[in-house]
Amino acid sequence: MDESSVRAVGWARSLPVDTEPKAARDWAHEHLKALGWSDSLSRTVDDVLLAVSELVTNAHIHAHSTARLVLAWDGRCLHITVHDDSVALPSPREPSGDRLGGRGMFLVDALADAWEVRPCPHGKSVTACFCPSATSADFD
């Protein structure tokens, strides 16, 4: 096998706008259990599930779109990607005591080792990366 190859495992699910974020968290939690993360990495699991909830909620609330959620584990990092139909790019903003919401990307930024957004022809994809054995990671 080519040493530059990456062996990965992944799962994907569409979550229509009327789907509660809990359904996304429950689905992701089952796949994290399959990776053996539930017992050994409980803090990382909590961070991943909160990020899943925030990214799916952003797709539903801000993009008024089905959230297409993909979890991919490459043996080093778990990549959580949510694609939606809006071309508007997210950015963290400082929390305010004057309004509800507005903390989703701020939380993702604080929890994930790295995150990025990529415009696509029909919307965007937001990916957050969690590397349980590292304190930070870079996207290539």
C-alpha cells in the first residue's frame, strides 16, 4: 500500500430543517461509540457532540437548509462536516448579553482543534477537526 494513502472510515446523514439537533447528537454519539471514544475520551466526545449540534443548528437556522452531516475518522482526527445550501460564510462573533444565539461558531472555534469553511457551487461546507491525541491540528 502507498504510504501516502489514508485509511479512513466515515458516515453520512441528511437532517431536514425540522429535525431536532438531538437527533444529530444521538446519531453522532452512536458512531463515536463504534470508534471506542465513549469511555476513553469522554471530554472529547462531549466537545464533538456540542460541535455537531451547533453546526447542524446553524445550517437549519441561518441557511434554512437541510444539514448534510458527515463524520470521517482518519485514524488521527475526526472531521465533522456539515454542508448546507447557503453561500453566506459563518464567522465567530463575540457573545452578547443583548441577544439570543450567535455563539455557535464561537463555541466550535473554542472546542475544535481546527475548523474551516469552504464555499461550494451550491452552498458551503463547514468542517471541524478533533484530534484526541493532539492539542492542535492544521488543515492541509
